[in-house]
Amino acid sequence: MPAFEKLQAMLDAAMKQAGEESSMLLGQSLTVGESDMLNTDRRSYFGDDEANPVYVVGVESREAYPGRFYLVFALADAIVMSSILLGIPGPRVAEKRRLCIQEPDDVDAFGEIANQVIGSFNSIFQPMLPDKVHLKLLAPVKHVPGMDELTDELPLPDAPYLMYRAPLEIQGQEMDRIDIMVPPELANLFDPQPEPSAEELAEAAASAEATGQAKEEKPLPSILVMGDVEGRENLVSELEPKGLRLIHAPLDADLQAVLAQGEVKLALVTLQRTADRDLSIFNRVVPLVGRSGGSVLVCAPQWTRVAVLKALKAGVKGILMPPLDHDELNAKVDQFLKAS
């Protein structure tokens, strides 16, 4: 896949400026981190009925760069930003986020924030592009997985996308991320990629043929390790995979794409906290890993009785606590692999 380094730099600069300008609008600091680029499509992105509700903001690109791309916010994040703009006290903002309470005033307030964001995009994109561009905000669309039907065009068209995922942070509030979904054809207008050489085309064809042959074979049994970088490294350093493939993934990974890499027989998930929001990941991980007969174990430094019960209710088969004992960990892994 082309790297599109220029496009990523444009998007990162635009979101950084959007964060700074929105901070002035909100009266509170909003920070947007640098993005990671992933390849996805609508089916994979919205394939989990247990995923959290989102707000999809369409952006129409005009003039020399016609097309549309999409900003996808967690609905809970949109509620936090709109509530802050409306002057709602912090504890009530947190409660609205937790319960996903969106009131009519929130819709209007978020529309104002979205307008601010698109203004930042316009001010960054035009100087970085050789020809004229104008970005126009489209009406935001709320989508609740498992309740709202996917149509040909909503909440965004059924197509492949380059997804640029950037973390959001507001001091004192729990925030998630923004996903910027750009169709490859529009990405290539913003940041034209060189035509592949005959040699590169031949290599790509050979790779595609090898991939096709591999798909016909049974997927390699695998262990999935999820968590932040430090948590994954700690687990992997103690594991003895014994011929099984190790797949690494952050907690916000596209699970459909991750699980396509192998037949996951066991998932080890590391968490820093065990609040309801942290444990909600198992609503996605457990059923998807369970499709191949796999089990899910979780490792976290602190547990309450309530958190343990909630994890087990979600389908987690085992609880681990650091520091991890090498022999105990591998014995437990062997136990669940034999049972899968």
C-alpha cells in the first residue's frame, strides 16, 4: 500500500490545529496526537455489533480534489466536547459520557465544533496543495452498531479506506480517538503516488498468487497478545509459543483485520485498569476469538471482586496478575490451548 506520507502530515497538522483552535472555543485544552495509518473497509470497521456508537462527519472536497472523506468520533467523545462547550459541570459531563446521553443542545454544539474543525482543515490543506481546494462540512450522522442498518451510503459508503487514527485528550475527561477515513482514490489526488515499475508489478502479482495459495491452506494456529506496548512486551517475554504464531495488537486495533492473520486459539489481553470502560473490550474480543474456538485471558495489576465477576460474565476464562511467573503463565496457556 502506498505510504501517503504527505497526506498523513497534512491530516496530523490539520488535527493539531483543530485541537488548538477548539481549545479556545471550549475554554479547555483539547490535544490530538499523531495518527497511525491502517487499511480497512466499511465491513471490517462496522462489523462488530457490540462496538460503541459513533458520530460520522462527512467532508466534501471540491475544486481540484473532488471526493469525500469522513471523520469518525466516538459518540461519547462528541458528547464530552459538546457538553463542555455548553458549560455543563465536569461530573455531569462524565455521567453523560458514561450513559451516552445526547440532548438536542449537544447536537447543535457539536455542529459548531465540527465547523471549527473543518475551518482548521481548510487553512492547513490549501497551503500544502498545489491547486485550489475547498472542504465543506456535511451533516453529521449518528450510527449505533447493532441497531442502525448499514445502507449503500450510510453512515459512509461501502468501500475500502485509508484510516488515520489519532488519540484525543481533554484534561480531566475520559476520551478515545478520531478516525479519519479517506478513500484511496481521493488520497491519491491529495498525495499522488508514483506509478509502480514493471518489476514492482511482477512482485505484487507473485505476492498475490502466494497469498491466494496461503488462503487455501488452514490458517496457522496463533496466540493473540493485546495491550499497550509495555504490557505486550512483558507478556511476550514470558511466553513460550511452542510453534504457534504470536500476533501483537493494540487495544484499539481493527479486530476483524487482526484475526484474519491466523486462527487465534488464545487471546491474552493486558489492561492497566479494570473499570467498566476497560472491561468493555471483551464485548468485542470474546465473541470474535470464540468463533475459532479460542479462549480469552486477561492480565491487570489490580482487581476488585466486582471487576472479576464482570470479566467472567463477559466470557473471560482466566485472570492473571503481574508480576507474571514464567512457569505458571505457560502452564495456564498450555491448559487453554489443549482445551481449544
